[in-house]
Amino acid sequence: MNNTSKQFISTLMGIMAAFLFPFGMVLADPGNEMGCISRQQGSMKFVRSEQLNRETILATAKTHRLQGANTINPCLIGQVKHLPASVYARMAEKYPDKFQPLENPANTATAFSGKSSGTSDKPQAPQYHLNSIPIATPEIVLFDPVSLKNNDKVYGTAFTEFFDGPPFFTAFAAVFKEETVIMLPNSKGFNVSRANARGTLGGFIVTDFENFFTQAALFYDDEIHLIPRLPGEISSELITLNDSDVAIISSLDENFNSKLMLYKKGQMTPLDFGPDIPPPSRVSMNNKEIISGTTFIDGVGYRGFRHDPRKKQTIMLEPLPTEPDAWAMGINNRGYVLGYSFVGGGTERIGIWDEKGKFHTYFVEGTPEIPTVSNVLLFNDHNEILITFITRPLTEFRNSYLVPKPGVRLNLADLVTGEPADLGIFPQAINNRGNILGYAGPNFFSRSEFFLLERIGHRRH
């Protein structure tokens, strides 16, 4: 990469330090942290999956745009993760000229109750039973769950061995079902990042451990199916996967330029969102192949968009007149786009854009009455919304919230039986049954245990 790209990495890390390390924090052991590799030519750095807050990601998108980039590194916008922090540390020791040393994360030293005030309607509030997902078994050193389906199966990567040198680890695709983690046959070497309703898994294999180049792949019919390299490609990553096995791939060439491709029925097609859409972040796709994302437009600000690749039609998703910026977080199978209409560091209206691009507010935070500032939103096809990765105020760092309907916000910790003591609960996904995949830990960076929150009345039999 050129000097501008190198300066960008340095600038980004400075931004991250400013936003992510508030007072009262100390260094901690990596533990079961997962993350991805941010690369620049000649040097790579580990970025934890939860390390990029919304302000940082927005700054990343803006900086990439100003540099004239045509896509944004998926790692730097929190859309992919690859391996445990402990494995990266071994790689950095083996190849110190290519991998920057692993930095310890920030760890909240102040004790929090995990509960705080929020709009609550106890008689109508759903209740959840916490079902623990094993982090390890006699065969598995570490299980990293990443995808929850509507049948409550949880897919992820099972690491069975860690080594001090190449290949550094042995990975298998795995599924948690009926209280057991099961490694899938013939999946050795496959790392899971997505799963769809038919049981197809999207992910990657590592093709070069010295440079940590990967190749996007699908796993189905008990076989790994590599997504063919493009001419000049050195590495690829799967961004998202729908239920028809259509995927979005980020492809990196030998000059470290990247582009987004639509992979469908064995064919790769460049994604073109139109001249009004600079490099996007938070790219998502539903079963109708409608794509959503967020972009930064010079002189305008941050905007969401909704793109139909078949019609080659793009709709801008505008904020409400009361806020200057909008950020799209994902699209569901009903065609609704989840996101924020917001003032940076201030009011955050959480809601959905309908198919015509009209924003419907579900909850308002970042106000004197409700000072919450969040960074991640999740939802299902019923527009039940989860709010998590809260960075302000300090007393809410361990909180996450459920918005079951407009105007109602429920503290997730208040709804759970068997809540882990003295730990926050951080959701990763919610399915159409209302069940939630997540992890418990003292903060965003450390994962003490994984869980499936099963909504009482919707539990498996």
C-alpha cells in the first residue's frame, strides 16, 4: 500500500484508542477473544471483533472515501472475524516482520450490576431461559459460535489443536444442537463465518499462514467448495450469505486493492451500487438479494442505502429532518432495513426504513433522559430489535436491550433466568422465534461463556 494507506492505519488506531479506552480501564488477558486481521502491505494488525465502535467505523468509512478507495477493509468495519487472539499472538511471534505484536484489550475495572433503568413493561415482557453453549469439549479446545438459525441450531468453528508454528491451528465446522457441539464430517480446515437456513455454511480456508491469505468457501453436502479466485486475487473473504447460497465476497488483489463481488450459481459479478454510493460499510443481503449498506457522501454525511442488483436500482435511506446522519445496520427478509438516524455523540433514533425508504422510529436514546449511546443493532424478520455494544454512560457498559415493539425498551438482563453472576450479556443474533445467541463476559472483549437465550414459551422440546 502507499504511504497514505499506512497513515490511515495509524490514524485509525489513534481514533480507536480515543473512543475505546475510557477512564477506569486496565489491560487484560486475551482469553477467548476473537478477531480479524487488518492488513497493509508489509504489516498486519489484530483487530478484535468488538473493538470497532460505531464512531470508529464511521471514521474508517470516511477516511477510505477521502483516499479514493473503492471498498473498505471488512476487518476494519467489523464484518468478518477469523481466529482467536491467542493464535494471532503465536503468528506474531513466528513472523514478527509481518505481524504487529498483539495488544492487550481494555478491560473494565469498575464493577457493574448488569442492570439499569429502561422502559419496561413487566407483565408483557418476554422471559428467557439461559442455555449454556460449551466453549470446550474433550475433543474441542475452543468453540466459536457465529450464526443462529430459526430452528435454534448454532453454527461456528471448532478449534481442536493450537500449534506454535504453521498451520497454528486445526479448525472444523461445527454445530450446537440438542445440548451438544458436533463437528461436521469432512470440514477440516474450514472456518465458519455465516450459515443459512438450508445448512450451507459460508467461511474460508487459510491458503498462506505466513501472510494469512484466505480463500472464501462454502460448506455443504459434507464437502468444502472453494469459491474460485479472480484473476490476480491473493485473498478473499465471505461477507454475507443468504438462504439461496448467494454470497457477497470481498476480493483482494496483488496490489492490495479490494472489491465486492456477488457470487451466485458459480458466477462472480462485480457489485456496482451506482455513482452516488462511495465505498460502503455494513453490507448485508436478504433472501431476495436486496442489499443494504452505509456510505459517506462528501458534503452530505453518512447515509444508508438499499440496492436491488437485478433492477440495478438504489434507494438512499435518509435520516429524519431532526438528525444529520443515518447508518444502515442490516436488512431482513421482509425488506426492512435496520439503522440509526442520529447526531454524532447525541440523539440516536433507532428504527427501520420500509421498502419505500421511509424511516419508522422504534426507540430514541442519547438524550438527557435516556443517555445510552450504542454501537450495534440486531433484528429479526418480526422487527424485534436488540441494542448492544454500549459505550456511554459508564454504568451501562454491560447492558444490552430488547425493543420488542416501538416505544418499549427492556433490559435484557432483567428478562433472563440463570443470568451469569457479575457478567454482562452481549447478544450476537436473534432468530424469528425470538431466541438469542450471545456471550457473557466482564466486557465486550472477554468472553467467559456462550449461551442461547430461549424465550420461555418458545423453547425447544
